[in-house]
Amino acid sequence: MSRKLVCITDCVDVAYNELRGVVYSELQKLGTVSDLIIEPVVPVEAFSVINGNFILRLMGEVYPDGTVFLVILNPLKERPARLVGKTKKKGFYFVGANTGVFDWFTKDFGIEELYELHDPGFVPFGGKYVHAPSAVKIACGVNLATLGKPFDKQNLLQLDVQDGTIVHIDNFGLIKFTGILPELKENTQLKIDINGQFISAVYAQRMMSRETGEWVLYPGSSLGLPEVGKVRCNGAEEIRARVGEVIKISI
């Protein structure tokens, strides 16, 4: 099977084409005849490490062993360490800044190797000039240890995400959030508090079976997370819900 390179980023304008171009140019420089497949961009909400953390873990759920994940997302004021590593489970490779985005991913898949990339100093758009070329080298089989120095996994930034935190809102306005739903019967009436906005909702196993315009809480399709949404409407846009806000449910 061809190796996959997956770019997870909030750089979704022309910057992504720059990243993709760098990958092809680096392959040419290395003189490598590669069957590397560069996947379509996986977009992340701008500046959201919480969303990036979820998206990376979600991609890890579905991509094959050996996939290279290039994560370009850095809203931090201080310049973080640039990292490259390999997971114990599924042998994934990952490249990106130590922002907390690797937290869920490495907790679930483990860490076999972890290095801090050799630091060329600050350069604008380090994802283009540092991270992307490193990802290509990894995809072509370069030993990770040659790219940097050992990095203590205890120094990986972690995220303190409480239950109920919104981690993703899709293009339909469906809201995915952390936590485990209590045992609920079909048609149970609920009150949902989203950052101080109160919504009357109903619990259902299949959201789309409900009436258009009805708010529904239901078991979601991603990593076992629950979801809430307005049937055949963009409910999240209507109430201006945002990633990072916290959902509270009462019966």
C-alpha cells in the first residue's frame, strides 16, 4: 500500500498549496521515486488547538498504519519546540509544534520515538520551511534520530479538556463534544446549556428521524462522542456555538 501524507492545518488558503508544493519539491531534491500520496487538506478551525487535537485523533482512527501526519497549527505566543515522532500502535509518524495538539493522539496510540527537530531558529511559516521537508524525509524512510535530538515525552504539552467541551462543529452545524451520555430513553426531554444559552432538546438514537428544526441530542459517529444539533438546520450557526465552549445537560 502506498504511504499517505496527511496535512492537518488551519492554513487552508494558498498556504496549503505552498505546503503541497514543498512536498513535491523535496521529493524531487531527494531524487526519490516515491508512491507517496498527499491527501487533501484536513482543515482545522483557525487557532484552535482543541479542534486540532480532536481532528488528529479522528484521523488516526481511520488512516492505515504508517501514515505520516503533518500538523501545522500554532496559535501560541511563545515559540514551541518542533517535534517529530512515531507511535507504538499503528506505527504512525507525526510532525508539528508542541502546542498540545498531540495530546489525545499520543495517549491513545503511545509513543515509540520522539525527537525535537534541529532548530534553524525562527523562520516565518516554519510549517513550510521546517516541518513539511521533515515530513517528506520521514515518508521516504529517513531515520528519525537523524532529524533531531531526543525529546522527553513528559514535556509534551497536555490539554485540560473537561467533559462537555465542544471539540468540533461540522458544516451542518452539528456539535461534537466530550463526555459520555447517561442512560437515556428515546424521546427523553432535555435542557441543554451551551455557554449560557438554554435549548430545549430531545434524545434520539437517529437524529434525522426527527422533525426539521428540532434540537436533538444523540450518539455521534466520531470516537464515541455525543452530538447535539438542529435537524436539517445549522443550529450551531444560529446560536453562535464555538469550539471550546462547554455543554451542560439536564433532564
